[in-house]
Amino acid sequence: MSVMMKNIDCHPYTGVRNVKGKVRVKTSEEAPWLDCYFDENSNADHVYGVTRGKVYNVVRIEGFGDCEDVTIIDDNGEEQELGDFFFDQVSLCL
């Protein structure tokens, strides 16, 4: 499943696509399994500079078969790359 590209399971790809669009980080209520990435007491790699429920601008996406990494501009104005499972798509222009 992909938040950015339709039918990625039927049409997997590898490579970088520069896109313009917006994604929203899933909230704790929508995706409680992501809580460990935002909890400093967990053993998971922590996500900093990203607010759950907030909409972010997409810089590019990189496909790895049937999943993607999404690069956004975070709260600190820096590029940050996260898996597509962190997001819901708001808009996209290829």
C-alpha cells in the first residue's frame, strides 16, 4: 500500500520521484502502532521535528518496490524522510 502512488501493489517501482503535494501525519487515534516512534521511552528510532495530525509539504518520494519513503519539510524547516505508513495523502501533483 502506498499513500502517494495509486496501485503501487500492481505497479511497483524503484527510484526517486520529485513531487509536489501535501501529506498529514497520522494521529495516535488513527495509528496507535506509530506511538513508539514518538515516545522517547521506547526502544524505537524516535521521530523529531514532526507533529502528529499536522500537514506537511512533500519534496520527493522514493519507491522501494511496493513501499515508499516520503521526504517532507519538517517543523524545523529541514528535510526529513519517513516511511509512507506515517502519512495520509492530502494532495499530490506529479
